[in-house]
Amino acid sequence: MGAYELKPVFSRGELSPKLHSRADLEHFKTGLKECQNFMVMRQGGLTRRPGTQFVQEVKDSSRPARFIPFIFSASQAYMLVFNAGVFRVYTLGGRVGSVEVTHPYADADLFQLDFDQTNDVLDITHKGYQPRRVKRLSDTSWSIETVNFRFGPFLPVNDTATTLTPSATGNPVPKMTSNTAPSGTAAAGSTGLGAPWNAFDRDSGTAWHSNTPSNEWVSYTFPSTKIVVGYSVSAYAGLVAATPVTDRAPKSWTFEGSNDGTNWTVLDSQFAQSNWSAGETRYFRFTNTTAYTGYRLNVSTNNGGTVITVGDLAFTEDMATAPAITITASSTTGINAGAGFTTDDVGRIIALLGTNAVYRAFVITAVTSTTVVQAKLDDAPLPIAQGTLQWRLGAWGKTPGWPAHVATFEQRKVYARTNTQPSGIWATKTGGYGRELDFSVSVPVKDDDAISFTLTDVNEIQWIAEGADLLIGTAGAARTMGRDSPNLPFSANNFRQALASTYGSQAIRPVKVGSSTVFVSSFGKALREFVQGDSGAGYATPDISVLSDHLFAAGIAELSYAQEPDSVVWLPNGKGELIGLTYEKDQSMAGLHRHLMGGSGFVESCATMPGQGRNEVWLIVRRMIGGVSRRYIERMAAPFEAATATPDKAWYLDCALQYGGAPATGVTGLGHLEGQRVAILADGARETDQIVAGGAVSLASGRPASTITVGLPYLSRARLMPSPASAGDGSGLGRRKKIVFAKIDFLSTGSLRAGRDEATAEEITLRHTNDDLGAAAPLATGFYDARPQTSWGDKGELMLIADGPLPATIRSITLNTDPEP
């Protein structure tokens, strides 16, 4: 009597050949020798991979294509297809209208794009391009535009002997010496100790003083109109009775513009501006496109003093209309590694330290020579124009490079890695990633200020991702950035970086799976997870693919994750296979399975997005059709569920289309499969395979059908690990044995063959003798016996094969094995 062996769980999927004799491992019992086009379910069983729906050929099949999902919500999700210099938009299995938006990315750069989405805005980065944003204005209106950034980020402060000297401060208001000189007019609602022009003399040690503590104004009128888009207010730096009078500083006000001095338009409003220090300057920016001659600060309340004082009031003119100033360097040392300014520096930010110990940002508009540039102010003006050793060049641009990676963390947009600073990280101000990126830093530093730092790790950053901390993968390590004190908010005054492990990463976007972040190892040959330690302190990055390392020998192209229905990480490998990792950490589930597309399709890109009751898996598959290479957009069909679908709706063919309507004996519209041998499911019954000719096929049976699915067949194959059963005298591994029979528990299965190999596998009888052989057979559920043709030399291995257009699910297998005595 043979030994009985129950196999109820296949949770480890296909195991590496290196483990085929490790019968001592628990994983041996739950693994498979081969798992092709079967998926490991989160419950532990096996089910056939659903087929794919043909959606459309890409715009230009001769050029690579890549997906980027755009997910606003579970009910508003789109797939963007980048190809041939444009992106198109898809949802619900089809293209959205005729949307086609031009993008700047070269074909070779598509798979190096990183992205991060906030609401209806998708940020995209690449080390060779200025950051861009894709915006959805409506379902059929989309755009892509460069992202503007202000007040940084910057390279470290100059440490050479080179000085930069501006020709002017950038302030459109001249240094006033009276209410009318040298030009324009300063005025106020009332005047106490200081005249109105003292607010425009570029000296916060003098000030305009009102007569009352509220509802007072001070203004400046230009000789001609100007568009002002910002202003700075400085508290009085002087003393009264040897005491600062910051209680006289404005608290709440409006900033207004006028062309007649009578009718004023509010351009900006501020409230509760408190806790001023003597001489402190605060800068305010607003949107304005109207030119006015007059601008005023209309103060409603101060901070409790007897009068209102303004030490200095300066304006920022719109860069589009403002005149440029000249900035002259004393030498090229320290500028672009000694090369000096180049034409690639146009658009780059340059910051000069003012006499008030605050850096002010200018944008380079033209390069005159290696030591001279033209620039426009994009900040509060400098107090005076004089040379300084303390200056900083922008960290981003054509010369230093652009950020390669982006993520959102703690209400900040975070960027990382340029060519000049491969381990640099820059985080915007809190909430500072609206219309433009705000990298401003206050003096003194405030909690919501921008953060810039360089990792102590010398390896370049490969990716960043949001977690409890900011997770950072470098070429040689895994690191984190987060709060230094956990009880205080993450801020410019409360952050720290730490080493998590010395396992490096490849520059492939990781995916979040529950509380873990799954990433690709430095050589692309393994998957690791970034996870907090068991105690909640520290991090670990264990290898979660070591049991199936052979599946990654050709490398990994990209990662995506489908949470429903089976929690699968999907990744195309370098051989064009689609690898799946069914991963449920809490259930100790980590089963890998490989998928070969019907018709020898080569998977180049994979992405997921929310769909109807599941996460949809989208593929770009390269196929040879009529001797021509085609790139098709395909969407994996939903797994068959007997509770919600009938067998005629099953979708287990690749690159397929499904007809539904009046009974028909053929299907047209199959031009994408011209000349291909296709399988056909007609009202749940398999028809004889046909060759597509003229974009059509006919049913060989001639029986009209209301639901017809036509596509490329694929082979699903599962080979069990060799049985270690023995006659009771020690291990049976490697000893002769044969399988007498197998009892297989099916769920909603259309057909399955069993045997020692594909050639000898025989169909398991699932139909009854009284079934109508001309009609679709009911799907089988329950235990069925298989008596495979095996011999003593088969070592107790069993292969299961499904190759039809119907589902197959295996809940368990019981083997009766007869070992040699």
C-alpha cells in the first residue's frame, strides 16, 4: 500500500533549482518545481492566470512604450501610455477620446522616469529634464508643463575667494531721500516721528511712524505703471528708551494697488503677523497681472504698541516686465567647477547674501561671459548692491543636473539625486508644492522651512519612498530620514538620517505592500523589503525572493502591485516573462510564479490601477504579427468567479477580444492577430482553433453563439516537487517511486491534464456520461481522481497542465505514492 501525501498549500510558488533537494525545509512542502501561468492565491491554492484583453496598438510600435498610472481615486483612475514623444490616456479598458499630449522625454529615458501623485497633479522627474507636472483638467483635457521652483534649492555656500557683485538691488523703488526724491512719491495716512520716505530708504534703522496704532497706511507711487508680485516688510530696528519697539510692527494688513490714488484693489492680505524681532524682514508673494502706479500697505492693527512703525518696505516686480541687473564674478573659480558661467545656466537660480544676513534669489536670464550674467530678482530685494563672498548657485539646472526622484513626505514634496549631488535630498516648505515649489528658508530657521541635506552615504540615491520615515535606497545601502524627536513634527529643526542596512538598490521604483516597501536589489537579481523591526525600532531589508532567485537571473524591468484580488507584486524580467509574487506578510505568503504570454509575447512594461472590484494589471507586450514587431496595450482580465459570472464569460486567452450580441457564427475585428492561430470559446464551449484571415474567424462547428472569445492560447503548467515519501526506512528523496493516483480538489475548473510530463499528461475526466458533448461542460468543483502514466523512474513528480480557454483552480492535491522497498 502506497504512502499518502497531502499538498494543501503552494504558498512558496516556484522554487529555485538550488532547493530541489532541500526536503528538510518547510518551504519544500509548500513549493513547486515549476509554476508557469498559474498564480499562487492568497489562500494557498493555485489558479490559472486570466488572459489579456487587447486594448490598442501603441502610437508607434517601432519605439518603446511605458505606462505611468494616474490615480486620483479608486473610481477615477487612468493609465498614461508614453510612446513616440506623446502620452495617451486610457481607462475602463479603452482610450479616452483622442487625448494625445506631447512630452519631452527621449525613448531611452522612459524607464528612468520617476513620479509621484498628489490629487489631480502627477509630478515626473528624470535626471536629464526639469521636473514636470501632468495635470488632468477634465477627462478629455490633459497637460504637461515644467514645474517652477523658487528660493532654491542651492549648492553649498561658496568657499572660494570669488566675489559676486550685483549692479542693483532688484528693488523697483529707488532709495528715497525725501517723499519725492529721487523719483516717485512716498505718502502715508498720518506721520509721526518718521516721514513716509523713511519706509523706502533701505534702512530699517529708520522708519515711518504713524500717529495711531490702527487703520493707517503708507504708500509709494511710481512715475509709470509696474506689475508688483511681492513685497517685504521690515520691523523697525531702532530703539526707544533703549528698548526695541516690535509691538509697533504691523500685525494685520492688506497690500493694495491703485492707478488713481483713490480706488484701491486688494492684492494680498495678512493676519496675526506677530512675534517680530528688531529689524526682522518678512517676505510675501502673491499673484498679480495688473500694472498699477501706486502700491500701499494698509495696516489695520499692530502688535499692541501706541503707533505703527515700518522700518522698510520693498517691492518685487514681475520678472516678465522687470529690468535685469548685471552680476559680475571676480573670477571663474568656484563656478561650475572652474569653468565659469555657461549658456546652460540660463534659468538657474543664484543667491547673494545681503547686508541684512539674508540670501536673496535671482534667476539668470542671459550669460554675457564666463564671469558676467544678467539676472532678475525673484525674491525680496537686496538692501544694498555690493560684492559678496557669500553666494550660492542653484542646485538644479542643465549644468548641475535635475532631480531624478520624487516623493511626498510629511506634507512636503521631496526630491533627490542630481548629477552634481548624487546623494542630495531637497524637501520643500511644508505645503510648499502648489503652483510652484517653495524652497525658502527663514532667518532664523522656522519649523516649516525647506530642508536640504546630503546623505553621509557616498552612493547615489536610487529611489525615495514615503513610509513612517522617508525611505531611501542608494546604490550601496538603505537609509531613512525622519523626525529626530518623535514627539515633535518633522521640520527643518527636527530631522535626522539613519542607516537601515548595507543592502543597495537598483534605480527602479519600489512598491508599497501593506507596511512593507518592496524594492529591487543593487544588481537587479533579487527582491527585498524595507520593513520596520519587530520591536518597532529600526529597519531591516530581508531578501524575500531568495527561494526563487532563478526567476531574476535576467534582471527586473519594473515593479507594480495589485492589492486585489490576490496581493501580487508584478514585474517583467529581462526575458520578457511576467513574474508574479503573491505576497501576504501576515500570512507568511511569498509565492513566486512565472507567466509566458500566449503567442510568445514579450512583456516590456507593467502597471496597475484600481478597476471595478479589483486592481487592473496593464501590460505592454511586444509581438511578432505577420513578420512585423508590434507593441500592444493589453489588460489582464478579471479572474473567473462562479458566484458572479458564467463560463461563457471566462477569459483565458491572451491578446483576446470578446464578442457579445446576437448569435453569430464568426467574429471580425481581429486584425491585430492577422495570420495567428487562435483559440475560440463559444458560449462556454471550446471550438477548433482557427487562423485569423482578413481580421476574422468562423466557428468550425457552425453553431451560432452569443458570447465568443477569440485570442492566443497559453499553457499553464505546475510541476510538483519530487515526493520525499519512503517505505519507512529513511528519506525517499532521489529513490525510485511511482505515483499510483492523485486526488485533486478543483474549484470551477474547465479542464486539466495530469502526467509525468507534458507529452504523457492525460485529461482528467470532469464530464459525466450524460452530458451533452456538443455543449459547454459545467465547470468542475470537488475531488477528482487522476491516474497519471508514471513509472518507477519518475521519482514521484507530477505535472498538471491546463491549456484551454477555461479557468482551472486547484485547492489541494493528495498523492498516493508507491516507493521502492
